[in-house]
Amino acid sequence: MATYITSDAHGHLRALDQALEQAAPGADDTVYVLGDMIDRGPEPVGVINLVRSLPNVHVLMGNHERLMLNAIERGSQMDIFTWERNGGYTTSAQFDALPVAEYRAAIEWIRELPLSDAIEVGDRAYLLAHAGIEPRAFTCWLAGAGYTGEGGYADVPIDVLRQAMAAQDEEDLLWIREAFWGVPTGLVGPDGRGPVVIAGHTPSGLLFRYAANMCGTGCNKDGLGCMVEVGPTYDTGGVADHLAIDCSAAAGAGVGRVGVMRLNDRRVWCGDIAEGE
């Protein structure tokens, strides 16, 4: 059984479908989707339907899903304006065109999406959130739970890591950038062991504005977005403690792609975005 991860399709259905077709997760495999299925691109409802159809799929809330819920549930002019300003107009129009029962089912499903998770793949723990974590708050919570980091964090039980993720501030899980990408997490020790944080939210083509010690530029040789490891240092045994998986789909054709990674061997497949998609 393999574990796959993707994020930030932003309404680009064909690119996500292409990436998944190449990766070919099987019925016994698990797929994690780290939010921002909607907005920006032309087929947000199609992306939601594709994601929901995947077997063994686990989906997290993204900041764009939160913006949509704020606009729908609170209905203030500011919430509606903020969502539309961030690309929500296509999503709004497509949801408005749905039959009432289908609309309600989709909104209820999105409303129940969790903000974070922690998983184990092979001998490595991975912490999952749409935007990232606030590292100091995370390690402080672990210290309060009796894990000081003196012997490293590789042996913290996965259920404790999930509790630590759940204790993070929602604003950080959905929106954080520089305070996450620009500093060590402190979770991977000099022996290279410890949890790695996986996040989307920040397009790889813009990651250089926020990240320290990027393993690449955030773009491939053709200038297209790609997944990037961030943060390998002497103190982490040369292991990247952050993994950026937003391949800039929000930027659209000529720049953006949708990526899918198999965590077991870090192999990546990407779907390109064509004009009009």
C-alpha cells in the first residue's frame, strides 16, 4: 500500500486528473489532499467531485475553502468581497448552479474537513497542514506533553503528534508563510530522524520570498511549478524538514501545474495547465 499527497489544484480539473492518472493510486492506496481545491481555475466543482470519488481519500481544509464557508455562512459584504477578490467568483457561480441537494451535500462535506493530520510512511512521521505550522508553538506543546526534544522527536507517538497539530492555531494552519518556511521546525534531529512537515498554500514559484535553504528554485527548467524540499542543514543531518507541494496551479497556464507525490519513494507526477484550463 502506498501513500500519495497533493494540494492546491485550484479548480484545474484536467491537470489534477492527469497527475492522478499518471500516479495511478490503487484501491488499497491512500491519497491525502491538503486543501484549496477551489477558486482561481475554471472547474472547482469538478475538482471537488473528483477528489470525493477517490478511494481512501483524506482531505484537509484549505484557506480558500475557509473563505468560501465564511462568505456562505456569515454572508457579510466583507466576507463575500474577500472570497471573490481571492478568485471565488467561478466557484460561487458553479455552486449556485447545482441542484439544492447536491449543493447542500458538498457544503456540508467541506464544512467537516479537518485542519490537520499526522501520518507515518515507512520510518518517517509526516505532519500535514494546508499552509504549515508555527514551529515554536508546536514544540512548546510537545514540551508540555513531556517531550522536550532532548532525545529528538523521532519517537513521539503518532497520536501525540496529531494532538499537537490539533492544538495549532487555525490561522497558522491555513495562512502561515514566512514564519513557517523561513525557520527550522526543530523537529528533525542531527541524525536526520524526526517528523517532516508537508504543506501547500505557498506557490512554489513564490517560495523563494519566504523560505530558507530551498532545494531548488521552485520551478523546473521550463519555468513550471514543482514540489520543493526546504530546510536541510547540519542540524537536521542534511534532511529537509519542510516539503512544499503547491506547484503554482493558481498561476494558471505557462507557470502552474498540479503535482501528486508518492511519499513512499518521493516520486512526483505533474499535470500541466493549458490555456483556458
